[in-house]
Amino acid sequence: MAAPVSMHCTNFEEKMKMARRESLLSPALLFALAACSTGTEVGEIRPASDLNVAPSYKLKSLPIPIEILEARTGFLPPLVRVEGQHRLRYELVLANAFHYPLKLKRIDIVDPKQTDRILYSFDSSYLEKHLLRPGLRGEDGILNLGANQYGIAYLQLDFADGHIPGEFFHRLAVDVLIPEKKPRSLTLELARTSVPDKSQLVIAPPVQAGIWLYESESHWVDRELTEGRPSSAQRFAIDFVKIGDSGALFNDEQGPNLNYVTYGEPLLAVSDGQVIAVTDGIIENDPAKDELAVPGSRKTITGNYIMLDIGNDVVAVYAHLKPGSLTVKVGEQVSRGDVIGLLGNSGNSDLPHLHFHLETRTDINLSLSGEGIPYQFHRFNQAAIYTAEEVEKAYATGRVEIDSFRENRRANEFPAKNGVLVFE
């Protein structure tokens, strides 16, 4: 028979021993304890810094006396304007601190001032495609967080002018999966989050005038570790491939890379700034071959690249450049519109293209070590919006249908989804 559990305060070592005992984490005990009085309401315990601040809404306590799921938003980038709305693109990290698996069924985004109004709802079908499970092999049970396992939900919220809440919280629907028992459904209100400010950062294009096929969503889930610290530097990365006037991606030149219209295109400084890091001399890949010319590693993933500090600890990263084409050196000052290198196919790249993004500057000046932040182009024409499948088709056929292009001029915005941009 298990010894009774003492709920009074003990020293650290005694508490650790208690926490490690299976009986303390048994579902039967936890749910039973919800009906017991321990002298203190769990929901009333708050950090000292919060004692003088009355929240607009108190998140609901669990029907058990401890919390079982860690939820945090981590780095929150500024809101960025996309198609007339203000977009927040962020990650919610979830870690199961319970003894049994938790199945994630839904995440609702709720305004604490109107708790009956759900701002956004992400169901299981969305989460199956947007929940990253580092270390998990296979796709089976991707929504099941085992004991001490974690996942990262990639969430995106769009707000209209005049309808941006000051804060929101996450309402999660989960099942506790107990062997040989019916799942226990719980609703958890977690991770109260303040909405960040709007981005005021407007830059020039990193490429010259022309028609450009682009992808702005393919790198969001790319996550890097730098000295043990995770970051999502490519949260707002864009891949650019130039399109010929007839809609062709290829030309009549001979050679694996020369055959692309985009190859060797001049790359431009998006703002005045200082060069803080460069890498050159990495040989290029052959688009006709599956293997990379240089084995992939943390140092070669971006190929030949330039990092340009454009102020306020914001760094512009240009990746996969043509070897020997870099025209700048570390410490050099550049002006907006200066040519700094040529588009190539080095590093982790399967065809000639420019990979461009902005990230926060870190002490080590290593690409992909900061957090990705949004930016807005001064002017562009959003000539087409494509699905990921349509982009792949364009790469495979070497052509886009220019007859389907539209006139959709945008100003001070980030491009939507994937598609075709025209810079003038």
C-alpha cells in the first residue's frame, strides 16, 4: 500500500524525492487531489512582479492541483503588414511535464477581454502539418506528446486595422492518454501573450528590377542550434529566382548553372550598412545532381554569404552566392543599392537562387544564429500568388504562365505566401 502523501511544505531534497515518486504523478491521485483543500488556491500563486497588476482575465485553473503542460511563446517578432493586414508569425513551444502522454487536439487563440470570442482556431488537421517534433521518427502519433517530450506549433495570426488585441492567450484541448482507460479530456488556458508592436522596417529589394519567382513560407520551420541555443533565423526568409520576360526560367546558355536566367544576377544592399561577415570560395552545386558539391554542415549551409548590419542590431543575410563574386569585405560600409555580389548556387541549394532574410545580430556574427524578423518592401507588384505545388511545377517545367499575371501594386508590405513579384 502506498504511503500517504504529505502536502505540507518540505525542504528541497524531500520535495525532489516526492516529485520522483510515481504515486505522486498517478492520474487517480491527481484528479482526486483536485477535491482536496491544501490551504492555498493554486491559481492564486503569482510571481511577485505581478502582485500589483490585475490581469484583465485570470486563466482558468486545471481540475487538478498542478499544471502538466509547459507552454511558452519565446521570441515574438513585430507585426508585419501583409495584404493590408498585420501578421504575427510565431512559435508556441509545448512540453509535457506529466507522467502520461497528452494528445493535442486543438489550439484556440482567445482575447482575454472577450473570452467567448475565439480569434483563431487551429484544429488537429492544421497541427498535424504545423507541429514540429524534434527527434520524433516517422509521422505516426505526431500530436501525442509523451512524458518529457515536446513539440513546436507554428502559428500565424492576421489582424485588421483597428482590431489588434493588446494580448491573447492559448486555450488548448488535450486528451490524457492513460493505458487501458478512457482518455481524459482537458481544456488548458496557457501562455498569456502581449501583442508586439508593428514593424516600421522598410527596405529596398535585394535584387534588381525584373520578374521574380519567390517563396516566403518554405523556411519558417527551419530551426538552428548555435552554442546550444535554438533560433528561427529564417522565419521570414525569401528565396528569389529570376524569370525571363517570356516566363522562362532557363535560357540558351550552356552549363548546369549558366542555363538559369537567374544565375549571376547582381545582388544589392537593401539599406545602408556595414559588412560584418563574409564567406567565399565554396564551390557550386550542379542542379542535375542530387548530392551537394560540398558536404552540408553548420558552416556551409548558407554557402558563400554576406552579412550586412543595417542598424539597430538587425542583420541582412544573402546566401548561396557565386564563388569569387563578392565585392565587399568585413568592416566595409555600403550604401543602399550597391552591388555586393552575384546570385549563385553554393551551399545547401539545389538550383541557382538568392536566399535572403533579416535576423537579429548575435555576438558571434554567424549566419542563422539570430532570430528572424520581418521586413517590408517599399514597392512591388504582387503579380501572382502560388501554392507550394505550383512553385514546384514552375521549377520542374522551367516556366511560369505570364498571361495569368495581375496588376496588384503593394507598398510597405511583406509578400504574401509564394508567387511572383515584379520590382521596378
